[in-house]
Amino acid sequence: MKVTVFGTGYVGLVQGAVLADVGHEVLCVDVDEAKVQALRAGRIPIYEPGLQPLVADNAALGRLRFTTDAAEGVRHAEVLFLAVGTPPGEDGSADLRHVLAVARTVAQHMDKPLCIVNKSTVPVGTADRVAATVREGLAARGLELEFNVVSNPEFLKEGAAVADCQRPDRIVIGTDSARAERQLRELYAPFNRNRDKLLVMDVRSAELTKYAANAMLATKISFMNEMANLAEQLGADIEAVRQGIGSDPRIGYHFIYPGAGYGGSCFPKDVQALIHTAHSVGLRPVVLEAVEQRNAAQQRVLFERIRAHYEGQLQGKVIALWGLAFKPNTDDMRAAPSRTLMEALWVAGASVQAHDPVAMEEARRLYGERPDLRLCASPLQALEGADALAIVTEWKAFRVPDFARMAELLRDRAVFDGRNLYPPELPARYGLHYVSIGRPVPA
Ligand code: NAD
């Protein structure tokens, strides 16, 4: 099928490449000229395992193309995906500027019936707004063309996006149009062989499904962080508690790791947007509000511990940081706990020496050159001349470190682990003062 994808970010680019890989003719459109030029030259602007060869192979076969020409994009499409960003607005609501801009563009250039599929995460009711925008635009051109606006939320995980798109758990389709359902069944048939993964529902339910999924996952994390704080005060070990509750299949082991708070481009903004939606219909979403509050506090936990360790005197301290990305296997630093920590350390007068396997370029782009941030080529280099270490992202490269060397390099031999990477007695054996989340500090 002829597919156009508007937006070549984490979602659009992966979706486009995966659809091209099964034989669809995909044209990706982005307003960012530098990005499109890079993609045409075979450079992938984001880090996502497996994406580079997928894009290169399909581009070479002519099945995956990139353009900034929106008119060409609209005319190419039988199915047109919206995968543009929906960042948080100032009041926490989802900013639909990019989604509605694409809707206007579609109306301007459409010349035949079209299936418009929204993959961006958008509040309930957005499909109706997109449809109204397209209808108005067509009316202004004196046209009446058939089109559908379908909600098809995306559930991929950054860091495993290609695999998630190639083997989705479920494909949620929100539509009441039999024709649109047929088109999407055909489009997704190559991903739907093992069992029927298509869950067809009304548009509003599909839109809400995405928010409910992210809010549930965020809730699990905030719940565990609350238990971790309790465990600390009560002299219990949250890791033992985690195993103890995870063994109940009704709870399960997934997504119940305590830590330095959730981040990334989705959970924080989606929880906020859902809170905003609830308020807009006169509901007080007390659970969601608590989830968000717990996370905001949790993102500051490492800083508070470091500050307490230095009795509030952080001026001139050098803190090493392992991990900048909001989670492993991505370079995404949107709303990352590392940023909350670094920014708090800078305000307190400390400087940071950071290492991340892939996100250092992103850190440079976000913060530029500044005297209180040094980006270091290796985990151990980040410790040279540092007083203490904070671990923020659970990259594999940090899992089995050279504790003896760490104890030599760190002036104060203090390690603040926001991801509980080691059994506490292990670093302690090398003379390191090891503080983690929800576990007793070894004597
Ligand atoms: P992103 O910021 O990485 O990419 C968005 C892209 O859209 C950018 O390249 C931007 O230049 C482009 N764009 C903006 N306006 C445009 C326009 N008018 N025409 C063409 N391109 C335009 O965003 P993302 O992380 O890919 O997320 C996209 C959407 O998918 C969001 O709604 C997000 O909530 C949702 N989502 C993201 C993930 C994730 O893990 N990143 C997972 C599921 C859903």
C-alpha cells in the first residue's frame, strides 16, 4: 500500500521503516530539513537498536523515501499516518499544534479519498477535531472528499522500538468505519499472522487506551517508589519486597523496580495530560495526581541524598554521573531524572562529570558547553577527580564495574545508586559508602 508518515521521530521513523520492510511504499515527511537531509544521506538522527540497517536497506530498495514536501506526502498516500510530537502545553494539556497543522496540510493537498491514521498520543476527542479541521479545509477549497480519521495509538518502547513495531502485543484501531478497518487490516496483515492482534473499538476508547496504558505503568513505578521510601524508614529491603510481591501472578515482576523516578517523552507528559483531561470534565483524578507528585519527589531523591551526605555544602563538589538517557538503549533525555539531578547540583554549586554510552551528544545539544558539565569518554574517566558518583540509568555497561578502581578514584568513596544495580554488601566490601533506593546502607 502507499503510505505516508508525517513526523520522522522515534515513532514515525520506526513505523515507516517497519512498514516499508514488509513491502509497503512509504514516504516520510518532516518539517525539519536537517533531519530529512540526514535521513536521505543514510544518517539516523536518533539511537534506536536495529533501525540503521532497516532504514538503509529499505531506502536502497526505493520503498522508503524522505521529503519535506508535504503536498507530495499527501498525494502519495492511501493511508496517511500522523506521528508528530504532542508535547506538554504550559497547563499540562497535550499541545496539538503539530497534529492540527498536519490536518490543515492534508486538507490543502488532498485530491482523493484518504484514511488518516493518528499514531500520536492525543486526548480523547482529537480525532473529531482533526476530522473537523480537514472538513473545513476541504470546504474552503469547495471540495467534498471521503476520508476517515482513525485512532491507532503506538505502544512501542524506546530502545526496543523496531522489535515492538515488528511484533506488537496488540494493534489498537479506533474507528467506526468498516472501510477504514479493512484498509488497516490489509496494511497490518504482515504483523498479524500469529493471532488476531487487532483490537477494533470506537475512536474515543482507542484514544483513552493509550493514556490508560501509560498511566498504569507510571502508577506501578510510583507505587514501588513509595514502598521503597517506606522500606527505608522501616528498615526493610525493597528488593526483597519486590520479589515477594512479584511472585504473585496478579502482580507480576514487570515494571515494579524502584528507582530515581520515571522520565522520558511519554510518561510524565501523558500522566499530566490525562490529569488535565480529567479536570476538564470536572473529575479530580486523585490517583494520577499522587502518581505525578510521587514522581516529582522521586526525581529529587538522589540529589537530596547527596546534599544530606555533604550536609548541604555542595559548593565546589564534583559529582560523577553514570547515565544521562532516561532509560537504557536510547539517547532520549526528555524529562530524564539525570536532568533533574544535574540541574539541582548546578544550582547548589557542584559540577558534574557524566558518562553515557549513547546520550552524550544529546546532552551537548541540550546544555551546550558549560564549565560545570564535563562529558567523559568512559565510566571510569567520569570518576577521575570526582568526589562521589550518582548512577541514574541502568545501562548494562555499569552493571559489573571495577569497584576497587572506583574506590581509588572517588575522593569521598561515596556512590548514590538510583537504580539498585548492586547487592549493597559488594561495593561496601571495597570501602565504598553505598546508598541505594529502599535498601539499608551497609555499615
Ligand atoms: P519526536 O519529537 O521524536 O518526533 C516528532 C517529529 O515530528 C519531529 O521530527 C518533528 O520535526 C516532526 N514534525 C512536527 N511537526 C510536523 C509537521 N507539521 N509535519 C511533519 N513533521 C512534523 O516525537 P516521538 O517521540 O516520535 O512521538 C510522536 C508521538 O508519538 C507523540 O505524540 C508521542 O507521545 C507518541 N508516542 C511516542 C512514543 C515514544 O516512545 N517516543 C511511544 C508511543 C507514542
